Amino acid sequence: MYSAMFRCASRGESGCDVALPLDEVVYRCPRCGGLLEVVHDLVPLSMRSGSDWCALFDARWGATRAPYDSGVWAKHEVVAPHVKRDNVVSLHEGNTHLMLAKRYGADLGVEQVYVKQCGTSHTGSFKDLGMTVLVSTVNQMIADGKKIPAIACASTGDTSAALAAYAAVAGIKAIVILPRGKISTAQLVQPLANGAQVLALDTDFDGCMRIVQDLAERDGVYLANSMNSLRLEGQKTVALEIVQQLEWSVPDWVIIPGGNLGNVSALGAGFQLLNDLGIVRKKPRICVAQTAHANPLYVSYTRDFAPLEPVAARTTLASAIQIGNPVSFAKAVRALRACDGVVAQATEQQLADAAARADRYGLFTCPHTGVALAALEQLVERGLVKPEHRAVVVSTASGLKFTDFKVGYHEARLGGVAPRHRNVPVELPADYAAVRDEVRRGLGA
Ligand SMILES: *Cc1c(COP(=O)(O)O)cnc(C)c1O
Ligand SMILES: [Zn+2]
């Protein structure tokens, strides 16, 4: 009885009324060329009360068996009702820790700072949340007899890792197109290990994106980039999980790093859904954090959300958000408007120091999470995040995927960064007295 369709995302402004089934191979509105979005039929969803939805989701949290052991598929009805259970391709994504970083919060002067650890996941980034929905849908299309030779994506690293893993589990061919020399070794090795066809091109992400769109259009490979709005359906569960983990209450702020802007669009959709289901009657304020080296949304924001002017993204430590022409710009603006949003930007110095500062309190943050943490620091300074507020920072990837960034920081080898929180090993002879003296020095004795 639950159902969802692709609808034209600009139908609100343009009146375009395109509606297509979710197993149609289509990424843009055939009428106006705008992005599509997944729209759920709210009538059957409304048959259950808000508190009944909460009870159902609480009963499934921590399930040990498929598909409800996954945080995404535990919310099957409101995420991807079109996918039959047998076709689900899952790697136990979601249900990530919402860490109350008490000592870090105290350092910032905010009582409740939470970090939503989306990088604690099979391939080490939040991209798993969306990829399970996309690959499951394709798996079902193939089971239904559709001819799909492969799934392809352009990637700054994490999308390709997720695509390669889920495709390998399902036995579907994956093609990943990467900007040569612009992603970490750990990110490159994941799709290689999972047997994807990896094509490294002499261009940037935006250049890869143009080519993969041509491949999808002319050669029938299925496109896995976030312009494919199926992924956003899985990613929106981050909003649902945050609220569930806060005992079904809405935080004051959610701060999220943004590149192609699919994730903030998904976050906005998640909070909208929570209101539509009658689970909450409030939205948090959202802050999108961009790197100053790839900041088209920030520039637009400072001009009252002026139309997107693509920029040439410059090299940044936050490589996964080095994107100058974000595909989900319009959806992101809509999410920000609905959530009284703001946009902040961080320099290389700020993102690197913010990441290292949080690490001192037990985190192990990736550079993109560093961008969001730097934005949090700015919001506190500006008095927007107040001491009594609950602020949630979305951590998008595991720091373990970015060891070059971590090591480079502590060895003071990152260009343009003078590290404020360095920690380096002390090399000593294997001698008790030398070790004791150094330990005493370290303890301040
Ligand atoms: C993809 C990604 C982002 C950016 O998400 P968008 O949806 O492109 O805005 C941020 N951080 C990491 C680690 C990512 O992999
Ligand atoms: Zn349209």
C-alpha cells in the first residue's frame, strides 16, 4: 500500500507535473530538464500516527536480522517502499553512533555537542546510506528483466567506494570515474579491491561528472551520482536517526559539510518527513559548511541565495567537497530556506585545526567533518549556537580514510597550514632513565 514516485523537483515553481515510477531509468525531468525527486504518497503513511511510527522504529532499532538490522531498511516504508525485501542489497548501514562529545562541547562553551558518526559504516562514509537504496533498486530492475549492463559514477572518492562495494555484493558491474591524483590512496584502493572498472581522468570532479552523464545517456549504464534522487532517500535517514536518538526530539542546530549538496538536501527532506508523519512539529536550523576553496553555495548565500554561479573548485584538504558546480544546488537552497539555514566557509587552516582540536577529545575526524567543526566554532563565536543549545555535527567519513591528512597535520607538512594542535612521537634510546625523564616532562613534573 505504501508507494513513491519520481516527481519533477521544480514542480512547486514551474507547475511541471511529471510523475514517473522509481524503476524508470531517468535522472532529469523529461519535460523541463530539472532534477527529479522521490515523493511518497502521504495518505497511507498518515494511517499510522506519529507515536505509532516512533514505536515501530524503536522496536526495530538494534534488530539482528535483515533487513531491519540496517538503519536504512528499518525505515523501509518511508524510504523505498518500491523495493521488495528479496532484492535488498545491504551492508548493515546506518544506526551510527550519535556521540555526545561532552569535553569537546565544554571546550567550545556549548553544553550539548553531538557528532553523528556517519563514517562508521562498511565503506567508511555516509555514501553507504544512499547506495544501498540505489543498488537495491537496480538489483530489482535486473530481477524484473531490465537490461542494465553496469552502474557508473563520477566520484571524489567515497561514492565510488560505496558503489563498488554494493555492486560487488549484488554481482552487478561497477564503473567509477575519478579525477586522477585528487583522492586519497585509501579511497582509490576500495573500488580497485572490489573489482570495479576504475578510470582515472586528467580533470576535476566536475569534468568527470560531465563524462559519466554522457555515458549514462548514450550507453545505457545506470548513473549512481546524487542527481539520481534515489540515493537521497537513504541519506535522509540521518535526520530520522538523529531525532530518534534524541528520544524523538529535534536539536537546535545540525551542521553538515556540503559539496554536491545532495546530503543537505536529504537532511532537509528527512526533517520534512518527520513533520509530515506527525513525529515532530519543528525543524532544526541547518548550517552547510563549505571549504573556502569550493564555496559556490556560500557565495550565493551571502547574496540572499542568488542563482548558482559555478566556480572552479581549488585544491583542498577536504577533497570530497572540492566541487564547483553542485548538482543539488536548488534542492539545498530549498532545504536551507525551510530550516532557517545559514552557510559558512572554512579555510584550510581552520578545517585542519578544527579537526585536530576535536580529535583531542577522542574523535578521529576526516577533513570534511573538520569543515563542519570549523563552522560550529564560527556559529558559537557569532552567538548563533548558544551555550544551552543542542548542536549536532554530521561527520561524513571515517578519519581512517584520510591518514595522509592526519599524518601531514601532525608532521606539519600540509601546505598552507601551521598546525596548532601538533603531536609528534619522541624518539628515545631504549633506556629507562631517558624514558622516565621524558614521561615526567610530559606529565609536567
Ligand atoms: C560526498 C561527501 C560529502 C559531501 O556530500 P554532498 O552530498 O556532495 O554535499 C562530504 N563529506 C564526505 C566525506 C563525502 O564523501
Ligand atoms: Zn519538470
